[in-house]
Amino acid sequence: MIAAKQTYCTKCKTNVDIIDGKYARLANNRAVFEGQCSQCGTKLTKARVMPRSSSAIMVKRRRKGLLR
């Protein structure tokens, strides 16, 4: 098991630990942490688990003819 993470459970209406957690990728290639609620067993997904690297930030580039 990966280190305990917490997220909000909509069924329990409180912050709970995620059990049996694992990292996964969504269809849009976003990293998430998936697991089950420690109290009720509902499937939970935590979306913001990895910090954005400086290379991933989009840099606004100058287009030909638009900016002079």
C-alpha cells in the first residue's frame, strides 16, 4: 500500500483516509490517486496529487505576423 492520503468522501461527508490506494492515469493522461474510503468503502479519486513541473507549464509563444 502507498502512503495514506486523505480526500473528501461525498457519502460520509468528511475527510477520510484512502485505503488500497494506487496511482493511475485518466483518459486525458492526468495523474490521479484512486482507492476506497476507509469508513464506507466507496471508490474515491484524488485528482491533484502531483505538482506541475516547470516544463509542463505552457509558455505563450509569439506567432508570426500577430505580435511585432
